[in-house]
Amino acid sequence: MTIAANIIVVLVALLHIYFLVLEMFLWDKSVGRKAFGLTLEQAQSTKVLAANQGLYNGFLAAGLIWGLSMGSAGMHIKVFFLCCVIIAGIYGAATVSKKIFFVQALPAAIGMALMWLA
């Protein structure tokens, strides 16, 4: 179970690196606008906010990678950052789109469950 849990944690970290790239660098490009359903005008007017959001996603990824790098001693760090991801995903699902729950919160919750089963 530990290997499966760590694989999921890696995937969650990679997702958040992808979110960082989308929000910080591709927000007003066609791929970013398509991912978030934005017009060019909407993307341009929210670009700075999105970049800030992307930075936070990068911090989540960094925390998960930090926890992974510590081996079994990093479990509490992984738990903390997975909790952050789950809470952010639930909030995003409640305020923006239900899809966020499935893309962000659910993978983190699966990782958390696998860690506790290990």
C-alpha cells in the first residue's frame, strides 16, 4: 500500500505542477483559456490573480514532494499537504465547479486513504 500511496501522492504533486503552469504561464493562451472556459478578455483581466493561484498550487506540489523525499518520516508532511489539497478541492467544487472535486480533491483523498491503510 505504501508504494500505491506514494504513486498517488506523486500524481497529485504532478497535477499541481500542471495547474501552476496553466495558471502562471498559459492562463491567457489558448490552452489555458480552454481549460478554464475563459474568453481572452476574461483571461487578460484575471491573469495576475491566476498567477498568484498558480504559485499556491506550486507550494502544494513542493510540500508533497518534500514529504515524499523524507520517506516514512515524511508521512505527517504528506498528510498536511493532502489535507490542504482536499480542502481546496472541496472549496473549489462548492464555489466554482463540481469538476474540481473530481480533479483535485478526490485524488488527494485516495492518496490519504492509501497512506492510512499502509
